Amino acid sequence: MNNRDSKNATTGLKKIVFKTDLPGQYVNDILDKYAVMQILNISERTLKNYVKDGFLRCSTIRGKSYYLYRDLLEMIEKHKGKK
């Protein structure tokens, strides 16, 4: 991971902390797969596995996958501390 990727991952984590501090403001945001991958710092394959294994829900519209921010927060809270 280069310095730029590290900075992007940190920015994503800051967004999670910031947005969870204001729970009502962002819970209905819709994210595309690229935003989710950046926030969680995961690959596209890992994201697909999360969806396939039922950890995260997604909706597909015209071939593009979308995720609700509240579902992302729910997944993070549910699996916090687990490895």
C-alpha cells in the first residue's frame, strides 16, 4: 500500500467516525461500490464476498451495485472486533 492509498483509507475511516457521530444525517445516503471499497479499504472481490455471504446488502440498478450507508454502519457495528 503506497502513501496515497494509506491516506485514502484514513480519509474513509474518518468519514465513518464523523458520520456515526451524526447518525440521523447520513443514514439514508446511497453509496456505489467504489465508495464502499474505499471506506472499508477492501478489494472488489472482498466486497462481492460480503454481499454473497450476507454481511452486506446491495441493490443493482442497470447493472450497477448500490449500498445504503446505514447497512454499511450496521455491518461494521455487528462485526466490530471480530477477525
